[in-house]
Amino acid sequence: MSSKEGVLSYVTKAGGLANRLEPIAKDVFMGSDDERNLLIFHRDEHGKVNALIERRKFNDLRLTRDT
């Protein structure tokens, strides 16, 4: 994930094209790639992001942050 000029984006492989994230709601974004998956930032009780959920057509991919 990176933020450049106020635009949040991510790449899936080194040297790949950046997928821009379009805000849908608080902590919910839609990717600009062909799949148009939802990306949801999950926060702990202190408001710190501790997981990213990629909501796909048939399942969720949950990426957790190691501390």
C-alpha cells in the first residue's frame, strides 16, 4: 500500500502496475483492477489497523498484521 498525492494504491508484484483504491465508506475501498474487489481495513479497539480483508466474489482473503 502507498499513498501518493492523496491517492491510495497497491501493487500485487514488484514492478507491476499500481491499482488505485476508490473510497466507498470509512475503511472500505474498491480496487481499480478488473476484479473490482472490496478492500476493508479492520481496526482494533484502539483504532489501529490490524488486518486487511480483500472481499472477493466467493470468499474473503484476510491479511493480518504481525506485531
